[in-house]
Amino acid sequence: MAQLKVTQVRSPIGGTREQRDSLRSLGLHRIGDTVIKDDRPEFRGMIQAVRHLVTVEEVQ
């Protein structure tokens, strides 16, 4: 299964509660944090909610 490398590049200050919750659920706490998640619809939805705050790369 493919995996996604998600890195937080911007602050959630000024964002909505949903955006802050999505970052926490992904395991991101501060700028520069990186997590590896399975490429599943649940994670894709969270990433979509904060797409302007993170960068995403596919990992083999």
C-alpha cells in the first residue's frame, strides 16, 4: 500500500476548529513536523481540510 509523507509548513492560527483538529488527528503539532500515513480515504479527507497548511509527498 502506498504511503503519504505529510509535513506541516504553516501555522493553524486563525484557522477553523476543524482544521486544527485535522492537524492533531494527523499527528502534527508544530511547523516542520512530519508524519507518514497510509494512503486511505480517512487520511486524504483530513489532508484535504488542511491542504494549505501542509505539503504531501508519496512514499514508496
